[in-house]
Amino acid sequence: MAAATRLQTYRPLRPTAQPSPRPRIAYLITNSEIGGAQSHVADLLQSMVGKADTVLLAGGDGPLFDIAKQAGAQAVRLARLDNALSPWRAIATLRELVKALKQAAPDLIHAHSAKAGALGRIAGFLLGIPVIYTVHGFAFKPEAPARQRFAARVAEWMLAPLTARVICVAEAERRLAQALPLPADRIAVVPNGIADSIQQATPENPMRRIVMVARFAAPKRPDAVIRAFARSSLTDCELVLAGDGPEREAMQQLAQAIAPGRVTFPGSVTDIAGLLATAQAFTLASDHEGFPLSVLEAMRAGLPIIASDLPGIREQLEDGKHGLLVNHHDESALAAAFERLAGEPALRACLGRAARQRWEQLFGLKRMADATWTIYQATLPIPPRATRVPT
């Protein structure tokens, strides 16, 4: 009877629920050469392994494509995508982008950089795909040239309604975004974050090397750094300007003219952490910034920092506590900051140690990746798009 009772009360188990399909996220950026925004995209691609299927769409033929493939992402080169301002080329690029997105069939587009951000939002609107746009620095901030400010503000005003979410990398950028026709709940701040490295600097050693890592193009100001370094008394110190870009040759000529033999140009360095570990100080001069990754890399390395006194950089470090903030237009002040650090090894060690601690507390990769994933989940269609072309 007991057995019969058990048979009568038995209820078959429900079929095990099938796991939901992973979302497919398309990362779109104008250029595939390595810079701050590209490093940010590379970190996101790697952090999405196991969470989402990813595809990278970018212009150029830079190393970001290889990084994407190593992270298991599909990589699509857009032949027409570049920084050219021609409206006819922009229309042709939009057609190419729409075709590539139809083939990739993502659930979500995450756009980076100005031109990709503009074309990506238009393409997303045409295809019914939500677009998240990460602003690595609005081009209409007060420090930018007037004509650039006007054009950028008009463009962002028109594109704002096509944007599912705007991610700002700094509170200063959020304040600018609040002037756009966007509801407050569609604007988020996710400070940049980077993965740790075992390679650490020893800034208390005699100051023999100052490093700047930046693309040789506006708004970076390697010319201000070269002139300040040339007028300083640091004859036993080397200035290393790592990176590439359209102004590199002109900067080499300037350095040869006013600081011969004192400035080196190694080009695009793949092992930035290794380079920073050989330095005793880091510098970055810019006309305007969002939340530069190069400063975070220097903080991670435990280096004292001399940087432009700009809103986004002030959110990264405090003047006199983690580094020295100066007006990059005042070359004598920049030169004096170089000389001060050169003459005070204890100060270099103190600033570098505090910078490293601040990076550990606030700017690790996991914090940034988790916050971004939360925004993805709030933005993704429910259910995900059904039509998808196999990759």
C-alpha cells in the first residue's frame, strides 16, 4: 500500500529549463589602432567572455582586430570607416555599416569614438537595434575650439534621441550630457578601469626617465611637454613619448631642434606596463580630456604624475596627493614641476604610492566591467532579437 501511495502521489519533474541564449553585442569604433578608447574596447571584449557573443566592427587595420579575435570575438573591418569629414564618404560608410550589422545581427550596439558613435546610432535606428554610446570625452567641452564645440553640440543634440544609453567616463562629462535632450535615467557614469599588472615602477630611484603615452594628435599636447622639458635643468633625464599619430614627425623635428638627444619616440608600445616600470615619473599634457586611460596606467604602476589641470583628470587624482596638476599652457610651470619631482625622491615615492592605492580602490577593471554589464542588461531587448545569422 505504501508503494501504491507513493505511485499515486508521484509528480514527474518539470523539464529542465534551457539556458537563455547569450546576448550578441557589437562593439563599434572608428579606428583599430591602439589608443585609450581602443584599449577600453579591448578590455570590454575580454571581460565579456562567457557572458556574451561579441563582434568588433572598426576601421583601419590596427592591432585591435587581433585582440578581438584572441577574446573570441568576430572581427569585421569596415573599409570606409575613418575620421574623414566628407559627407559623401559618411553616407557610403553608413551603407557599409548597415550591411555589416545585418550580417552580424547583434542584440545591442556599443559605440565608441565620435564618428562611429554618430553612424552607429543612425544605423541602430534604421535596424531597430538599441545603441549604447560611451563618450570618452565630449568634443563640445569649454576647452575645445569654438567651431568644434558648435559642430559637436549640434551633432550630439540631433543624435541624442537615437541613443538608448549614454555612458560618461567622468562626472564632468555627465554635466555636459545633461544639456542634451536625454532623460536623466539614460545617462550613466562608469569611470574607466584597467586590469592589474605585476610590473611596478620604483620612482624613488634617481630620475632618469619621464614617460608620456598618447596619440600624436589633438587634443594631446606633446609639443608643450617637449618645450617644457627642453627648458628644464634635467640634463641627465630622458623624455619618452610613446605612441603614434599624424603629428609624430613634427614632434620629432621639434625635439631635435630644441632638445637634441634628450627625447625618444618608440612608437606604439605594446607593453605599456613594462615601459612605465622603467620610469620615475609620468606626464600628460592635453587641451581637454575625458578620463584618460594613460593616467590610470601610470597610477597602477605607482608613478607620480604631472598632468594638465582638467576636470576629468581632477576626478582621477588630487593635486599634491597623487601627482601635480599644472596649466599646460604655462611651460615654465610644467618645467618647474619636472624639476621639483627630480629634486625630491621622497615626494616621488609618496605620490606614486598614493596614486597606486587610489587606483586599487577605484579604478580596477572588474568594477568597470560589472557596471557596464549592468547597463547592458537594462538595455537589451526582452526577449533578445530572434533573427540571427550564424557567424
